[in-house]
Amino acid sequence: MSADEFKDWAWGVWSFPGESGKRIGHEAPFPLELPRRLVKPPSFPGDTALDPFVGSGTTMIASMAHGRVALGIELETKHCRLAINRINQEFGAKLETSSAETAARATLPCWTI
């Protein structure tokens, strides 16, 4: 983390624009900056970030963008697919979802249960 990032993030109130649900395709998205500020400082590249409520995949995208291994769990298959599609677009990957039955053998980043 840079000195400027530390100064900006150490303040008690963060200020950054919100995210559009229509643009993302999810009813309750949050801006990428939020998980970025929560993933980057306490972890190192190569660490694993677990997101137990994947939603639109924003936390997974922020984690992967900073070299973390992202692992997500989501009850709604449609949300898991949305997250995978966003990750594929962001990183040029070709990922798929897996179910709880295959999760133990899977190397996929988003599981549905």
C-alpha cells in the first residue's frame, strides 16, 4: 500500500461514488473501491479472499485485481453466473460455476450451494 493510499484510507469517512444496479445487473451492487480498500491492506498477493455472499462478484474482482486468490460462495445460481461473467470480462478468463457436489474437486472461483 502506498503512503498516499494509507493517508486517504486512514480517515474515518470514505467518500467514493456508488454503483448502478442497472449497469451491473444486480439489485444491490457496491462500488469496486469498497472491497478494494478492505482486501488490499490486511492481505498480501497470493493470499486467499473468501466471499461467502458473492452477489455480483465485486469483492472477487477487487481481490483478483490485487493478486489475491478469490473464492466465492453464492446461494443464487444467477448471481454466481453474473459474477463469473464479470470476472471473465474483467480478466479475459473462461471460468464456469460449480455446484456444491463438485466444489471439493473444483478449481472454480464461485460455488453455488
